[in-house]
Amino acid sequence: MKIVLQRVTEARVEVAGRVVGEIQHGLLILLGIAQGDTPIEIEWGANKICELRIFSDVDGKFNLSLDDVGGSVLVVSQFTLLGEAQKGRRPSFITAAPPDTAIPLYEQFVTCLRNRGVTTATGVFGAKMAVYLVNDGPVTLILEKSPATL
């Protein structure tokens, strides 16, 4: 699993010119599900995102989590995060999970966030999407987890 998270003041995703998900203060999550990912990695990712201290306190230090600030999350599926481009000129996506595996894990990720009380919006899995955001900071982090690293 690979996650790119961006702290945002606002974000939205459109499909065919129609807004399908939007948030204000919180995190934009680009989520790539890899072959071999299981519910264990998904739960780890959702919990990590909620508890990661990347919001500033009154002293400007990263001491507050998404839970602490009551932020929202916009989750967008993005298998291209798993693209390998070290060789050749065309990226290979062989490590990305196929849709029949990735969709239930993506849905579990969203459910985990919502079960923690996080207001969560989404894109549309597999759709051509336009993502708009105002990065706050800017703050952008990459989280990776594989079954071998648990």
C-alpha cells in the first residue's frame, strides 16, 4: 500500500465535470493498493492517518493529529502510485492490485476512517478524475506499508 497524504485547507474531486467529493480543512489521501495487501495494512493506514501529528499547535509545531483538529478526509484511489519507472520509458503497474482485490480494500479503508468518526469523502474508483486542492503548508507525506514490514 502506498499513501500520499496532503494537508489541505480544501480539496475536491470531479468526475465528468461533476463534484463527487469535497472537504474543507483536513487531508487529501491518494491511495494505491498493492498486490498482497490485506485488511491488516488497510487498518494500519487508516489508523496512522488519524493519529499522525501533522497539524500545527498554537506554537506552530506538528503536535496535533487529524483526530485532534476534527479534520476531514478526501480519499482518491490511485493505482499509478505503484508504478515502477526505473527501466524503460513506460511505467509498469504490475505491483498494483487488480480492481477485484483493490475495490474491497479501498472500501474498507474508507469504512475504517468513517468508523473512527472522520468525515470522509471519496472519488470514484477507476474513474477519470480531476483533483483540486489547496495544500496547507505545503505538507505532503508518503506512507508505505507492505505485509513484510508489519
